[in-house]
Amino acid sequence: MDIKAYIESGILELYVAGALSEKENKEVFDLMLQYPEIKKEIIEIESALVKLTAAVCQKTNKASTFQAIKSKLSQSNTDTKVISIVKPKYNWLTYTGWAASVILAVGLLWTTNQNNALKSDIQVAETQQELLEIQIEKSKNNLYEANTLITVLRDDNITQVPLAGQGNFATTYAKVYWDRNANRIFLDAQGLPAPPPGKVYQVWSLKLSPLTPTSLGTIDSFTTDENKIFEINNPNESEAFGITLEPAGGSETPTMEQLYTLGVVSTT
């Protein structure tokens, strides 16, 4: 067996790097036990690899590192053996390239994950900001409504009309605050139960002689409104107000069997 040619083939470097198959590893191991030269070369390659790793970590000068590797890979006799950069099938630059590729791939994967996490955080922050803006706007609207209602309640020109429960709905109640100057009413419907599915409350302005009802509209937001106070336009010369339960969409005339509350405007 040509030991020198075998050593220069590059297979020992692959053995040290762990790049051989199980069968090839066993062949190299058996030859190492049989030939001291091969064993010595493997030891020198392992030593050079350790020193190369230390040199890279310490960021030493490339030229001196290369010379140190050459020195370690040289035989102890006068005949200097240098691993060719062109001829061998494998070299340290190949291993370094593999390592760099792995590090680059891991780095790119980490960067991608970080970017995705950052995008997710930005989306969450934007959603939270939108919800906060909605809450702020809702608070502004509630504050405006509260201030408006306080102004109405304190106005001596506002007509208050209590609406009492009727018939089978005697326990219900409501109250109208009529702002004649602004042609509007504020209906406090806290005393009404939630309407059943498919039904809505409809508000009526009434003339009594003869009895003439005029619809002021349906309260579609009754269930979702928290304070149960509704501002409704009323340009009519009302003599009474009533509330009935009607099918969704409202009715042209009030369903008297479903008259929940009724109140007459005081003339005094």
C-alpha cells in the first residue's frame, strides 16, 4: 500500500472532520492501527484543527495562521510535505466554507423569525391603538351626550312628560324631556324591558282630538344602548306620547294591544 499517496488523498482530513461513512471510518481506523504513519498524520491533523479553531476565535493574523497550519501539517524529516491547494480533493477551505454556509443559513433564519415577530408586534400594537381610539371616541360621545342631557334637565323651558305603564304592562314606565325650541325629545326608556326577538319599540306623538298618532321612529338600538336614553326629532305639536311594541321595521299605526306606556303633556 502506498502510505504517502493515501495520506495525501485527503481522506484523513475527512475522517477527522467526521464526514466519512461508517464503513469508511472503520477502514481508516483499521489502517491507523496497522500503519503508525497514518496514526501520526491523524494526530497532527487533529492538532492543527484545534489550533486553527483557536486562531479564528482570537482573530489572529491570517498569514501567521496559515504558516502555523503549514508547519503542523509538515512531516518531521527534512522532506517537507505541503498539502497542495489545487491538487487535493479536499482542503480546509472547503470545511470553512461549509461552516460559513451553515452559520449564514442559521443567521438568515434567525433574522427572518425576528422580522416576522416584529411584524406581529407591530400589527398587535396597531390593533390596540385602533381599539383605544374607538374607546376614546366613544368616551367623547358619551361625555357629549351626558353634558347635553344635563343641559336639557336644567333648562326651565324643557317639558317633562311621565309615561305610565298601560294594561298588561302596568309595571313599565318611561319619561320624555321635550325641548320645543330644538324640536326634539329625550326619551328615558330605562323602565322598559328588552324587546323580544323580531320586535322593536316604536315612539308616537299623539293629538287627542281627534286621536291622531304620528310615528317618531323605532328604537333599534334599545338592546345595545347602555343608558337607555334616546334623542328623537319631534317637530309636532304633541299632546301626548306613547310607546308600543311593533314588528321589526315599525308599523304605520300603533298596535294598541301592545301599548306599553302613555303620557299626556301637561297644559299647566
